[in-house]
Amino acid sequence: MTETVKLQQRIDHVGAQEFYENLKNFRGLPVSIDGTEVVSGGTLLAQILLAMAREWNAGSSLFELKASAALHAEFECLGLDSDFRTEGLI
């Protein structure tokens, strides 16, 4: 069964750290991240998502991201869109 983690609309540094701490509990399990309502995520969130996707993919576990247009735009502004594409997240 896939675990779903819903992201808040605005994620600051503290929110990103809390998300990371929560996400660690699901290591090795299939995870779906619902970021469809995110309007502001920031650099730390992008780094966490990318690092965790790589970790999950290396362990052959599903790591799915449903991202809002705003989150996609942030990935592009950070120059990470190709990295997210490589990991199959966008």
C-alpha cells in the first residue's frame, strides 16, 4: 500500500524540516507526495524531495510526486527541473 504525504500550501524552512522528519518514517515503503496545492516550497524542500527520490529509487521503492505548477516553476528557477525529470518526478 502506498503512503500519501500531503504538503502544505506554503513550506518554509521549519516546514521543510518537519516534512523531512515525517518522510523518514516511510523509508523503504512506496510513497506518494501530494504537492498539488503548494504555492511556495523553497530550496530546502526541493533538495529534500530530490534527495529522498534518489534514495527511494536506489532502493527500488516507489517515490511519486504530484507537483503544482508553482512547485514546477520553482524547480525550473533553481535549475533542478532536469534533475527532477531524471528521477521521474516531473
